[in-house]
Amino acid sequence: MQPLILTAAITGAETMPKDQPNLPFTPEAQARAAVECYEAGARVIHLHVRDENAIATQDINRFKESIEAIRAACPDVIMQISTGGAVGASFDDRIAPLQLKPDMG
């Protein structure tokens, strides 16, 4: 049998809370979602982040907060951050969070 690695994209870039009321967009909610996915078998968390209004952002500080919350709750998970970013983000904005040195970019 071939090895299998499950990746969970816990938030996504465009779905909004009005479309999915349970959308985890705060660092704390993302950490809870990551644990649930890890317990279900996912080993990679593909991370998009949102601001306090649930708008997609490439803010490096928001990525840092979410990564730290997820790592504290689920230390063995592989972190893969989005460089697709928020719609309309510049190339430099999209790659800025790579400064945090995630496991995968």
C-alpha cells in the first residue's frame, strides 16, 4: 500500500462566516479545528488566516498567532501556510509569512 498523508485546509481563503457559521478564523478556533483534524488522521494543516472581521489577510502577525496557537494545541502537525493569500494581495504580501519558516510553504 502506498503511504497516505492527509492535509486539512481548515479555513480557506474565501468562505465567509455567513456561508459557513462554524468557520474557524480566530487563532483559537483554528487551533481547535487543527486538533480535530489531527485526531481524524490529518498530519498537515494548510493555513489561511483572517483578520478580526474574518477577511482574508497575509498579515505576518496573524499567521504567527495562528501558528503558535496550533503548535501549542497540536505540536506534531506539519504547518503549511498559504502563499495564495488574500484575493488581490501583492506577490510580496503573499510571500511575507514565509519569514516565519513554516514546515511547508
